[in-house]
Amino acid sequence: MSPLDASSAPRFPFRRSEPLQPPAEYAAARATQPIVPVTLWNGRRAWLVTRYEDLRSIVTDERFSGAFAHPDFPSVTEARVVVDKQERAFVGMDNPRHDHYRRMFTKEFSTRRMMALRPRMEAIANRLVDDLVAQPRPADLVEHLAVPFPSLVMCDLVGSPYEDHAFIIRCAAGRHGLLQTPADAEQKARELADYFMRLIRRKEAEPGDDMVTRIIDEHVRPGNLSREDFAEIGAMILRAGHDTTTNMIGLGTLILLHHPEQAAAVRDRPEVVAGAVEELLRYISPVQFAPRRVALEDVAIGDVVIRKGDGVFALNPAANRDPAAFADPDRFDVHRDASHHVAFGFGIHQCLGQILARVELQVVFPLLLRRLPTLHVSAREGEIRFKDDMQIYGVHNLPVAW
Amino acid sequence: MSEARRFTVHVDVERCIGAGHCVMRAPKIFDQREDGIVILLDPHPPLDQLAAAEKAADLCPSQVITIDAAP
């Protein structure tokens, strides 16, 4: 394999030619040159990893760092570099610091606690569908369900007032866009951490039955966690909890409506639902430019040598379409076992909120399809706007009728 | 099925991140502490649990579960 500064490296990210499929370059690379060099916005080169097994081995290999602040850490935009450099939450740390901080939060997102939220989630989803059916048709499913549902669940869990959710979503978009300026991204990151700091102080004065109050009692008061570090971690949790599930609901509904027999199975057969959610996660893989790493030393993988300081995008949307891991990978099939997908990443940084996301999606899809059995997309050609301008993929709008 | 037909499960608790895949896949073998960290309920499960244990080991994001076919 040629060195990484081979002049052929195409510009990354690529554009999608089909909105519901990953860029065609991923499959082409996987078949011929599965670890392939690309050129980033700043002219720097990085490697794309397109095979499932390579992704899993790289993100569990400590010769690769996940430290966002590393000077050679790869990024898809200049704005993202600016916020990566200031990342103080464990999402951007290597071990042993990562585990030290993450373990303070695992209880908040445990399977047991998330399962216990189910009835509350069902009540929220039912109320939102009530609001949706009160709208003139067609109505935007993103505005009336995909955005408010995870926001309301998250506000409940964290203890933030729901009227703040539009502000939180703006801050998340400022981080996750592909087009914003570095100054804007930096300001949005700062505003959200400042917001969370005010929330911490409010909960110190007026405790509630929520995550912020519990973390204060268990970790801030005993001196294990500074308020500043908690504010950064809290901002990360708010961003992640609002933006990702929203995109899964919007795009997931669109895909289910494209496959009416499978949608009927999700609606009528409770035993299909969990597997269908895994398949939607695999098929959509919304966090499309992750996981990222930087090599801490030269590493040989197959006939490629990734040099010390090289950036790596281990692309979960590519790995999740690897035929070596998923038979006939471009076919959407809610009846397959897709549970080994890597849409939440893999290794120590695998999504902290993945059980929350799964339970939310397991609640929302069958409920929506049961409540509105005639639900269908009601959009003019080109009316649905796909998120080609965002790092987290999805739809900006989804006009539906019933 | 004789009592002897069992296999062995190890977990590295120090490296567990509490993702919970093991509990979902093999609840007879694994549980979680209140903070999410793994509890090994049965280090020598019967062989009919082997497939579930192997799936749990495969899904574990921090790769802290090892399966030994020997009892």
C-alpha cells in the first residue's frame, strides 16, 4: 500500500447519491481497498475504515487514541476541530480517565432504569400523537414527534425544564452541523455548558428526582467530580440525547413506510419490535462520521500501515453494510438478527445512552403505527430535506398524513 | 444431561463499562450492579447457555468476557 500522502486520496466527506444509502464510495472501497486514504477539509490526509472486523479491532486497540484534543485528531470540519480541542467530557478521553468519569454515569443509563421509564415514555408519545392528529394534514412528523419525544424524555431524566429544549437543540445543531463557522460552534458549546452549570446550581438549591440532583449528591458533594466537569459532561449528554433519537425517528418512520409489510409486523407483532429497532439502527447508522481515532504508533493492518499521527474514521455506516457481517446488507429486513451492528460504536466509547435510545425507539414506532394505521408519507417530489448539511444524518422534515 | 457438561466464563470487571449487552443476552449468567458494572452470576454455566454466552462475549464493547469450553 502506498503511503498516506498518496495524491489520489479523494476529498472526504462524500455526497450520497441515494438519500437512504451510504455514499457509494464505501462499498467500492470495502471490496477493493477496505482501508483507504482521503483528504480532509484542511488538506490533511486520513484513513477510512470500511470493514466491520477492522472497525472493531481498531476501536478496541489502545495504539489508537480517542482523545479529541490530540493535535492530529481527524475532523470533518474546521468548526469541529475547535470544539474537539475544548472537549472535557469522557467521550473525548482515553483510559484510565474515560472509565473513571463514565462509571459515575452508567447507573443513570442502566438497563433497569431505562426499562422503568417505559410507561412514562408511552404517556409522552401518546400525548404527542394526540397533538399530531390535531394538526391539519399533511403534518410534519419531525416537528410534532421526532423532535419533541426524545426532548421530553431527556428533560424528564436530566431534570431540565422542557421550555429550554429549543435552546438545547440549537446548541446541538451548532455542534453537529457541517456548515457552521468555528466561532458559532464554539459559542454554542460554551452556551450549553454554561446552561448546564446554571442547572447544577439550581438543583443544588432545589433538589429534584432527576439525574442532575443524583450526580450532585453522589459525586459533586463528595468531591469526586467538579461542577465544571459535570457541566461539560451534562452538555454532552443533552446534545446526544436530543439529536440522535430524533434522527432515528424521522428516518426510521420514512423507511418503515417504504416497507409496509415490515411496518405491519412492527405494528402487530410485539416480538418483532426489538429486532426491528436494531435493524433500523444498522440500516440508518445516523452518527455517520464515527468512531474517530488517531494512531499513537505505526500499526499494520492487512497490507496497510497506519502511521503514528494518522487520523482514522472507522465508519460505522460502512461497517454496518459489510456483507461479511450482514448477509445481503443493503436489504432492509426487520426479521434479521442485526444486534451486532456498530451504530452505537464499539469499544469503551460505545454510546452511554444506547439503552435509552433503544427503549425510546421500541416505544415510539409500534405506538405510532398502531395509533395511525393509515400513516403515509405525503410529500411532493423533493420536499423531504435530507440532512446532507449535518454530521448526524436524518431528515429535516417528514410530511405525513393518515 | 450430566452435571459435568458445563463451560467456564471469565469477566474482567475492572474494564467493564456497564453497557449491559451481556445481561440482555444471557441473564442466567450475568447481572449488573446498581452502577451498571457486570456481576458474574454463574462462572460455570450448563452447555445449553453456551450460545447466549458467546453472543454476550461478542457484543461486549469493552471485550471483557472470555469463554472457555472447559468446565
